[in-house]
Amino acid sequence: MSIPLAIVLIYIVVLFLISFWAEKRARGGVENYVLAGRKLTTTLVTVSIVGLAIGGASTIGVAEQAYKVGLSAGWYTAAWGIGAICMGLLVAKKYRQLRISTIPELLERFYDKKGMVIGVFCQIIIQLVITSLQYIAGGTILHAMLPDIFSLTTGMLTSAVVFIGITFIGGMWSASLSNILNVLLIYVGIITATIVIVVQSGGLDSIIAQLPPATPYMSLIDGVGLMGILGWILVLVTVNLSLQSIIQISLGAKDVATAQRGFIIGGIMMLPIGFICALMGIIARVNYPNASAAMALPLMIMSLNPFLSGITLAALWAADISTACNLLLSSATLFSQDIYKQVYPEATEKQQLFVTKAAVLVLGALTLILAMTVSGIIQTIMIGLSLTAAFSVVVLFTLFAPGLCRKNSAFYTIAGGLVTLILWQLAPATRILPHVIYMEWLVCVIIFLAVYVVDTSPIKANALVAPDAEEASDSI
């Protein structure tokens, strides 16, 4: 048995052992399964948000982009970090005070049923698109690591089994506890591999001397461009303010301070890792000038000794696992809490838990099918994430300017965001701004304010609840 294969198998076994142990904590009802009983510590919140953010797009996708445009591709992951910090500083406290489980629950509480319905639909679609990309990245990693054992397809299937299995067994507890191992493996593996590869390549000066001069590979700005970088930052700040999987981590924290600290520390941790992956993509451009850009990072890592390459590729796979598990769980939570529970309000806790777990299996299978049809990791993910602008507009007005909110604001704003995204994709003439996220924010703010002018029905002003006062000690 090869060393990389042994490392992967050991890693899978350890993950499932953690998940089965976590399953004991997840017993006792739906809240324990989907929100870890609202008992996540600062450490668990930190590794959960880092694990969610540092996925296929932040590693394989960044290296793929850097292979083409250079170091500025690292801003994608830094933008995630900026978004997480904004979440911790701006709205984590507000969400905790509401004592909700999902974003659509907030929409129904303040607005109306149709706003909640379109919210569920769009949130699930966004998260399924992102989850599918983790399968692609996972399959790419396994294929690069063990080409004699895994094709891209069988690598994706294996990734799907692990992603879905871990989530199914222990829910939020499983995802958060396994992220302690995942995040440790990600940072140790990628940083160590980068240092070794730079040394083996003769140092940075030698690498820079061999790069094609026509592309600004070592510029922090020029490759992606200032407007592109600002677009990423706006998208990912938007995402952190309103995507269900991120909000669910915040809601799982044991108190407000824990949620805020976890997001701020996690955001700071994310800032450098994207540039490290981008540097690996640049080195791959020197060493493998005719390779597929998507294989840039795996190829570089496979050039290392078998033990280090196995550890590092397992770390990249860990990044996909940590992201996919949170996304699958939050999608299943949306289905069980905002669709099934609405249709069957008399359902027992046991029935709701069964439906949530069944949704993990079904949605996991759907995302695997979707993964077979998409390409271009960062481009695809940025398009899907842009739709969160509509949710962020609604959430920010609701929490900070409720006087401007009307009963129909949520529905028409989210519908407008969906139509804008569709037109951007199908009608290039509508692309009058440099990135779809700018158009999304402009259209959604205009629609929200227009509804305020024409609609006289107020939102439910008494929907806010008192802050929670949990002051449990911060320990794992």
C-alpha cells in the first residue's frame, strides 16, 4: 500500500470515529443535531467558520487562478476573512438575540409567508451549488494523489460518501469537532509544503526569474485587478452576513461573545492562507507550464516526498470535507425547518430529526449530480454567492432600519435579486457594471426602498426578542 493511500485511509477512519463520538452529543432533538444544542465554544466556532471558508475554492481554486494571473488570486480567501470579521463585528449579536434557526425563519417572523418561501428556495440553491464544487475539488485531489486508484469520477464519489456520511452521523457536532482536525491539517500541511517547495525551487528569486514577464505574477493587485478584488470582498462580506450555513455556526455558539470572538479570530486566521496557495499555483506555472490550471496545486504537492505529499493532499481534501459538511447540514436544516415543518407543524422532534437526516442524504446525492456539470471553481462559486446580496439587504434593513421595512419587502427584493442574476447570465447587454455583485446590490437596494414607498403594510415590529443571557464558561 502506498504512503498517500495509507494516510487517506487513516484520515477517513479518524473522521468517522470523531463523527460516531459526536453522534452521542447530537442526540436529544433537532436543535442538538443542527445547532449543536447552541453549545459551541470559541474554538469550535473558529474552526467551523475557517473550515467552511477554506474549501475547494480557497485552495485548489485559488491555485488554479494564480496559475493564470498570479499572487492576487489569494485575495479570494482574504476576502472570506474580511467577511467573517464583518460578521463578528456587525451582526453576530443581532442574530443571536433573535433566537432563530434559519434565515427564512427570520423572513417569516418579520415579513410574510411568500418571502420565507422564496428565501428557502434561493438559500438551498446557493448552498447546493457551493457544495457541488467541493465534490469537484475533492475528486481532483484524490485523482492527483492516487491516479492508479481514483479517476476524477470515482474520486468525486468517494468524497461524496465521506462528506455525506460525516454530516449524516453527527450533524453540527460532527462537523465542528472534525474541523479541529481538518483545520490543523490544512494549516500545517499547506504551510509546510509551501516552505519545502520554495526551498526546493531555489528560493523566491529563482522562481520569479522563470515566470513569463507578460503576466504580473507577483503583484498583489494587477492580476485580478482592483475592481475584481473589491468585487470578491463585497461578495464575501455579503455572504457572511446572510448565508444560512454561516449564520448557523453563529447560532450554534453558546453565547453572543463566543460567536463574535470565533468569527473575528477565524477571519484573521484566513487572511494569509489564500496567498500561500496562490504562491503554490505560481510555482506550478514555472514547473508545469503545459499542465491544466486546475491541477496546479495537486501536481506541485505530488512532487514532494510521499509522506509530506500525502499529508498535504489529505489537508486539501480536509478543506473540502469541512466546507461540504457545513453546507449539507445547513441545506438539510432549511428543508426540515422551513419546508417540512411548515407543511407538518404537528411533527414530533423524532420525525423532524429523521427528515433532517434524510434530507442530508437526498441533497448530498443531488449535489453530486450537479458536480458533474459545472467547471471553473471560483467563477461558478462567485456567481452563486452573488445572490446572497438580496438576503443581506433584507437582513441589514431589518436589523438596523426596521422603519424602512414593509410586509412585501423581503419577497420582492429576493425575487429581484434572482431575476438580476438570471439576466446577467443570459443577457450580456445587462452587464453594465464590472461584476454581478455590484448590480445585485444596486437593484436590491432600489427595490427595497421602492417597496417602502408603495407598500403601506408594516412588518411585525414585535418580532424582536430580548438578548440571550447565556454566560457559560468557554471550554471544549
